[in-house]
Amino acid sequence: MKKLLLGAAVVLGAIISTKAQTTIYSTNFPSNSIPVGWTQQLAASDPSNLGWQFNSAVQPPGGLLATDYMPPSGDGSFAFINDIDNNPAPPNSKNNNDTLYTAVMNCTTYTHVFLSFDIFYQGYYDNDGTEKATVAISTNGGSTWTTAITNPYGDWTTLTYDISSFVAGHANVKVAFTYNDGGTQLVGMGLDNIKIYSPAPFDVAVLSQNLPFLMQVGHAYNFSGTAADSGSTTITSMQMNYSVNGHAAVSQNITTGSFTSLTTYNWSMNSTSSAFTPAAPGIYTVKYWANNLNGSNPNTCLDTLEATFWAIDTVKTKQSCYEEFTGQSCVYCMLAAPNMDSVYDNNVGYTNIVRYHVPIPARDYMYNTTTAPVNTRESYYSVGGAPDGFMDGTYLNPSAYQSPPAADIYSSVTVQGENTIGSPFKIDITKTYYNATKDSFYVSANITAYAAFSAGLTAQVTLTLDSITYKYDLSMDDPQPTFAPPIGTGAAGSYTDCPDYFYPFLLKYTHVAEEMFPNSGSGTSLAAFTNGQTQTVSFGWKKNHPWGNYDPAPAQRDSDFYDSSATGQFVVFVQTNNAIPADGIPAKYIFQSASAPVNTTHTTPAGIEEIANAVSFEMYPNPTNNSTNIAFNLTKDQNVNLEVYNMLGEKVYSNNQGMIPSGQHIISINASNLQNGIYFVRFTADNVPTTQKLIIQR
């Protein structure tokens, strides 16, 4: 009779305390051989079955590298089974199970027993349902067995289960780890650090806290985070504590409800009396712990978490920076594209996007022209798939559009969260231009720090093209061949969850990284900053490539197959490559970003005069299919008005902004209600107009 384990499993990894626990049995396979007292049963269908191996020399399945199967301990010793046993697939074999049995254990004196182990088992690749991993338990020395755990997935993950209902009070306990080789998939299963133990009754560890490391002097902060119950008792209440720089503890009693064994709980110290307000600039080390569990019980293990914060007294408005790794031949990138565009359009002036094109899973013609810097950034973030995204240097899923947006994807919610943090840097992009005669670009930016910084920061400068539109679908992974216009015919192709309104995203790509300065993609190292100091970065670049590197039959020029927008952006951001422990700064964190359109020479429409001393503006993207942005810089406070006219001279849009203070500004124009065609945008500052041509093209 099979019985599924009713208790929850939680990935606790290294936080499981070894204090106040009673170890019943443990092994990490130290001798590169089956442990004493253990046995294994091989699938008897094939004499060449090699069975379970006990070292790192096993030939890896699926052509993957052996390092993919090395456990985190790296000691070179673990148990492993994979498809080298050559078990035939059903119906040629009735039993493909390779089972590893522990020695007999005595659990008669224990009322609570936990099982933990490190496992490598990527069962989610088992598309046909023939690969299985299970854990079974016997209480009569192996005469009969009960299935306790089915498919414990992990990529060298520590899993912990409560097996008390199976083994507590029994003398002849054995545990069996079984891998069922269906013969059609190349998966495999690895085990290490197996431990059966009786937990402490009260053991709560603080796993994490939620605040970013940057704080503002004089601002009150409420701490929150996640705790794990590693003990055997359900926690209904606890006292959360924190101490700053070793000073007296601040405490708050929390009612947790039913915080059961091997689960996590999101704690929050949200009272006014428990808030922390940094009084002066500097580094603050905060320790968190829980005690007084269920009223008065001490936390047996008293696991603490330590976090470092950096408080500064001058905080500037922050613009987040989202870097996405996407692919032309990537159906999931296509699904993420509308979300990326939507978030950016809704947060113009508050977020910047850089999209690096990678050849995942197949060719990408934009990657061909940006290989050097893109490869550097791909390696920098250890990117192994697409789409992958990083918000201010931390992984954040690009995902598809969701309403309401999920907290773990790129969304307006995450943009606003990052901007709320603020920044100790201000970036002023002072000059950008494109010289059409020389086909060259130039950018200069001032980076000002409002706190002292050690050396170790990097300035990244990227030139992005607002859009690249191909005339043909060149992907190798989209739902071919029926996924195509006419739009509105419903889902089609092999990806039945892809409505055909996604098709235009296989042709048009936005915020495409064309070049990084320098070309290596490694950025420019900044010297140490004193408070208030400004450093300047400047770059020039002569364009040296077309977009694309293909020659379809009949042979034609690359430019016959794509159109590039006439506008682009320079995106500048300040990032740490390595952590700076002395300042409490984590690795890869982006402190601040800024963007400015490439200043290109424009032609005044016929019949419209320019007035001297008018305020110039940049408009992007142009052409556009939805909205366009007006970027401008005022040297003084001025009244600003926007108007859009069609070719007949009829006003089709008006937006009077009133008095706007001096500085850099961006205003978005919603053109979704306008038909395809040519329009004229008139920008007026203190009654002095400037006009540019806008193309709407869908």
C-alpha cells in the first residue's frame, strides 16, 4: 500500500541546526563505496546494470558535464545512479527500479524523527512519465515497505521531511531510495549527506530580512523577513528581536497562528516602538533572532541572522535599471516582450531597459553584431537561459504580463519598490549626439556621489536602439508554421498557449543593446569618491556594423530585411562588480541609472518656421506604434505645452503642462488613438515653439 507523506517538505539547506538534535544515523559516503550495512537491489532485467555508484567518476547522463552532478560539498564522494545501467524500457522489463537500502535503525525512544538528504534529481524533465524517484520506509527490517515520498525534486538541494508517523517508536527501521529508469529519458539521481535525527522541540531560525542595504538618515524602518521552524513543535507565538551594533535588543511579540514544523513564516516587526531610525551616516550591523516560543520556551538553538546596512544623509531620486537577456529564436522571450514594453511605457523616467540579444536556443542575428560586450554581460550574470532578467543587478524574472502583477517579475510594482530606496548618486548625461556624416556617436556623463565611496565601482555606458523591425520572421523556435497573420485567428502552432497577437513581437525588438563602452562590456572603473565629488565618463564610437549577418536566397543586403528606428538611447549606470565589505555594499548592485536620447539633427517640416532660442527636444521612439516620449532640458522654469497636428494642419492632440521647473524632463504622448501616418509635434516653451515630425507605424 502506497502512502504519500502528509507533512510538508521545506528546503532548509545549511540553516538546519545541529545543536540539541539527536542523530540516529548519518553518512556522506566518505569511503567512495556502499556504507557498511547498506545493500542495493538492481533491476534484474539486464546483466550489464552497473547499479548505484559511490564516487564522482560516474559517466554523466545526457551528455552533460560531470561537474553538473557534483554535490555542493565538493568532496568527490556521493551516491549516484543514471542511465548507464542500460535498463530496457517497458514492456520489455517489468522492473526497472534500482534501490538503495540503509542499514537497520532503532527509533523506539523517539517521538519525532526527521529525514534530510542532499538530492540531485531533475524529474521535471520527465516528459513521458517513465522516470521516477521515491523514498520508501520499512519498520520490520525490510519485509514490507510504504512509499513516503514521491519525486523529491532538486538540483543538489537539501530536503527535510518529518517521517515521525512512519518510524517513531519502531525498532527495525530501514529507508530505501529508489530510482526508476524508464529508459526514454536521461535524468539520473544523486544522494549525499543522508541524516536521520530527532529534532529539538523548539528551534526557530531567522532565514532572511527584507530591507535593502541602503538606508536614509532620519528615516524610520520596520524590519521584516522569513523564519523557519526546524523543531518538532508547532509555533503559535514568538518574540522577534533585533540588536544594532551590539546595543540593547528591541523586541516585539508576534502571534504566528500555526507555524508548523519544516515550514517558513513571514515575520514583521511593524509597531512604531520597534522601528529603527539611523541617527547618523555610517555602517549598521543588525542581528535578528526569535525567542520565547509559545510564550516562555527558549529557542534551543537560537539561530541568528546578521545583516549590514549603510545609512547616508543625502538620497537622490533613483531610476531602476533592468537588463534582459533575450533571443530572436526564443518563444518565451516573445511571451515576455509585451510585459517588458508595457512596464517601460508606464514608467518612463523611472526605469531604464537594456536588452542584450543572445543565441538561445538558436541563432540571433542581432547577437552576431554585439558578441563581445553581450558575452561579457552574459558571463557576468552567469546567464544560462533566455529570457533572463536582472533588476539593479539582482535576478528578476521578465515573465509574461500578469494582472495583478506578481511580486517576483519585472513590473511597475518592482520599479516603484526600487525607486523608493533612493540613491547616493546622481547621473547627469550632459551631451549625446550622432554625426550622420561620420556615422559616429558621442556621449558624456557626470557622476556625482553624495557619500564617500571606496574604489571598486564601475560605470557602464550602453547605446540602445529604440527598435529594430525585421520584415520577415527569422526565429527558429516560434510556433511555426501557422502562427502568423492575419492577427485574430486565435492560437495556432505547437505552442497552443500563444495567441497570434504575439506575432508582431517576432518582428519588432525594442531597447536593443547595440554597443557598450568600452566594447568589452566590462565598464569603466571609477576612482574612490569623496562626498560631493563628480567624475566624468566620455566615449565616442564610429558605427562599424549593420544589423544582421545573413544572406537568404535570393541573396540580398541585410538592410532589405530590417528597419532600424531613427532614435536611440544612451543608458548610463553605476554598479559594483565585487562586494565592498568595508562599506556594506553587495556585489553587482546598481546604485543609479540614467538615460538620454541620442541627439540627432532633424529637419524642420516645410511651412513651419523655427524661432531662435527655442528649447530643443528629442522624441523617441520614432516611428512608434503606441506612445512616444518627449525629452527636454530647461535652463529655467518655463510654461510648456505640447500639440500634435496631422498633415491637414488639424490639431489631434494637446497637453498643456503649465509651469515646469528647470532640469531634465520626459513627457509621454499616447498615440494609440491616432491612425498610421505622418504628424507634427509642436513643443512650446514660454510661447517659443519647436516642431518635429512623428511617424506612427503599426
